[in-house]
Amino acid sequence: IFPEAGEARQHECRLCGRTYKRRHHLVRHLRYECGSARKQQQCTICGKRYSRPDTLQEHYVLYHRACLI
């Protein structure tokens, strides 16, 4: 059930060669890091850009919590 410590990474990005143990991590990488959506998520308060929507949400919580209330 649990991956072995030395388990091979079997999902490789054809664009940059980065490898992942799980397919959904590769899909996320292709969508938000190597794909066309790169740094498309922008904070409406300070303008900082992120490649993934979840990291933008994390940014709002960490840096702009008072603005969101």
C-alpha cells in the first residue's frame, strides 16, 4: 500500500523531464507549471502571481486575511 523509500518515479513530463510517483501530480504539473497556465493566477490585492490556484488561496490566507474579512 505504501510506496517503498527507493520506489522509481514512473510519470515523466515530456516537456521538462521532471518525474513524479503519482500521475495526478504530473497532470497538475502539466496544467499549472509546464503548461500554458504558468503564473496566470494573480492576487487582486498586491498583484503577486502564482501558477496554481491553491497557492494563490494560501497566499490570501497568509498575507491578506484582514482584507478578506
